[in-house]
Amino acid sequence: MVQILDESSIQHLPEPVVRSLRRSGVLGRPIPRRVNIKQRGEILLRDRWFPFDADQSYTTDAPSFAWTARVKIAGLPIARATDSLVGGRGRIHVRLLNLFTVVDASGKEMDEGALMRWLNETMWFPQVWATDVISWRPVDDKTAVGRVAVEGLAVEAAFRFDGEGRLLDFSADRYRMDGDSAALAPWRTPITDHGTFDGVEVPSRGSALWDLEAGTLEYIRLQITDVRYE
């Protein structure tokens, strides 16, 4: 993995990715091995929106993450949710009132979904875009497709930027759970704002949604409140 990013480190990348890295402020800085972020937002559960706050940590080589969220009512925690990718294996676990497990999902679909999530969330540590962990192919002046492979799994998605290098959206087919089954569905994470953390400009507000036959289903809205690189 490249240790310090410079112009020579990014010349092989598609133009919109190059433009984004130049804008973000990562050139001349080391590529982190670990990243820690804090989030707050709202999550849709059974047709109701609930506030949450969350902590998440990542490794950049090899890809992994651990996300822990606390869902609240009137400021009091009612559920604890974890989502993780470790050794190419994904798992979602939800406990209600810290007493009852209501979700414990794993398997091939969870593995691919978790790896897709990691690829999506590289928006918060774009330094990794210039490494051999992610491969790229150009689409047009504002879009490039990124691909990551780990432990026999591979996923890819389209990153769409504006003319100044800000990431605007990320789209792919991702497995969606519906009861006890999972099926691929169009998935997007539109971005509404950007901020600077630890000297790097990254997306700071956005949401995640499914484009279903019945219409668009937005299920999470979040804000990044802190990013730390190690």
C-alpha cells in the first residue's frame, strides 16, 4: 500500500477520482490503516423514524469495519445494533432493551452487503481510493466504477461526482432482506453536504435508500460528527 499520497500516486485513476482526491486535501498525507468515525441521525423501524448515535471503526487493508448504534426514544436507549465485516464475513445483530435479540443475520448475502457497505463508506477515508485495495474503471467525466475483492467476494459500484470533485452519490445493486429472504435491489446513498475532519474534506450528511418497484424507500439519514485517522 502507498504510504504517502502525491500526484504520482493518483495518475492511474479515472479523472473524477483524481479531481476528488485533489480537492479533499489528502495529497501529501499518509494513508491511514485505521479510521474511527462518529455519527448521529435517524433510522426507519416499522414505519417510524427513531434517532440514533453510532461509533464505527474501519481497517483499510484488508477491508473490515465494526459499527455500533444506539437507537433512542425520548433520549433513552431502546435498542443496540451492530453491523460488521471481519475476514470477509458480514453480520448484523440487534438487541432490544439490551435483553432480547431481535435480529442476528449472517451468510453469503450479508457478506456481500457488508463488503458493499465498506466500499460505500470509503467516502470517509478516500485515501484508500489510490491504493491497490480498490480497482477503478472510468465511465464519464463525473462517474467511475470502483471494485473491491476480499476472501473470494467482489462487489462494485458507481461513484458520481460534481465538476469540482465532491462526491454526490453512490449506487449499486445490493442484497436487501425481506423477511427471511434476500434479493438484489438498486441501492443509493445520496449526499447533501460536505465537511472537513482531521484536515480532509468528506461527505458529512446524506441518506441511504432503496429504489423499489413500489417506489423509493429511504431508511436512514445520518450526519458525520467526527473522523479520526490512525
